[in-house]
Amino acid sequence: MNDRIKNISNIAEYMQGVGKAARAASRAIARASTATKNNALLAIAANIKAREAELLAANAKDGSSDTDTQGRRLNDRRAAASRSPR
């Protein structure tokens, strides 16, 4: 759990802020061109690739055996698949 979440004293207020930020982001994304959205996705993918070792190490450190979590976990196979052309 990150420090920002540990220090939340008012969950309802925090969630209200998260909701407002999400609504604002959704409006900005809706106005963006397809090219802008594609460039954003490529930048996100590049960031994940650049941080792949860090992300895999964090997943290994987490060690959760919950099957739902395992389905969402980045692993070597998924990381390789994300780099493959479609």
C-alpha cells in the first residue's frame, strides 16, 4: 500500500476526489483525437516496457496466491506477448 493511501483520514472525501478526477479525465479523453489516444497508449506501453523488471520484481515480492490477482499480474509471458505485433 502506498503512503498516500496510508495517510488518508477521510475515505469518503478521498473517493469523491478520485471520482471527480476520473470524470474530468474521461471528458478530456473523449475530446482527444484518435491519434492522440494512440500516442498515449504507445507511451503507456513504452513506460511499462521500460519498467518491466521493476514491475515483475514487485509482483514477485507481493507473492499473493489469490487467483483473481494472478489473472491480472504481469508476468514474463504476458510482458513478451505485449511486445509482439498484432
